[in-house]
Amino acid sequence: MKFDIVILNESGYEEACLGISLSYNSTIERSREVAIKLANKDGGHNKFLESIYVWLYITAARYWWQQFDTYRLATKQSGSTMHTIMKRDLTTDDFEVNPVTNEEIDKDTLDKLNLFRNNNNFEALKQYLPESYLQDRVVCINYKSLRNIMLQRHDHKLAEWKIFCNTILGIVQHPELLPNTWK
């Protein structure tokens, strides 16, 4: 599987704890303990999670991005298919390997796509581009949105969602603020 997530930056934890300290009239040190208790409480109690942001570099197949796009809370920038797909021939490295059969993209399909590209037929290339085509994106998302995704997708059919959840827990600075119920 060619699904990959790298953390680029993370910020806002100290500021979020300062906000908690204002509400509870306490110190920043005490607010860090309170943050752990509030993180799993919805109904506005964990709104401080909205102040902690993470920038991720994700490589995933188009079929996964379609599901990720249901979460409109994240901002994202992607490699434009329109600007990149016509630059070079496509190879098997541009596509996800089937996780069930471990098969790469069919050679005939790849040849057909490259024929469209070589004939400068962008429309046909886009029309026949498989959902396994890999796309890179930079995503900016807050902890509250990550929490929501993790709660909704932890036992999803697609293996990428479990990988996403477990990877996030392994790379963020404050995994104690996110749900961890499916490992």
C-alpha cells in the first residue's frame, strides 16, 4: 500500500491551554491536566481542540481522497492533476497496489492512459484515470476535526482509515487528546 502521512508542522497547544486556564481561572500547568479530561467531552467542552492545528503531507489514492473530502473542516492543497498528469508517462508507481490481491495497475490500462497522454488527449486521460491514482496533498486540520474523523472512521472497510488513525496517533505531539480505542 502506498498510503503515506508525514507531519509538517503542529501548533496551538500552548495557546489552547492558555484559553482553558482563562475559563478555569487556573495556571497553564493545571490547564494541561484539564485538557486531557476535556478532550473526550463533546458539547462544547472540548472546543479548545479547535485551536490546535496540524499540517500533514498525505499521499493517497483518489478513492480515499473522495472520502476524506466529506470532512470540509480541513484546508487542503493538492498537486493539480490538470497540471501534472500530462508532463510524463504514467508508471505503476503512480497508482495504489490493490490491497486485497496485491496487484499493480493492469499494463493494458497503463498503456491506454499513456496513449491518451502522448496524443495530448487530456479529457480522455482524466475520464479513464483509475481511482487508484495517487495524489499528494498538504492538509491543515485541527485536533477537533481529527477527533471526529477518528471516531467515525476507526472501523471503516478501507484499510487506509485504520492506517490514518494509527499514524496520526503516532506522529502528533499530543496523542493523549485524541481517541485511541481501536488498536
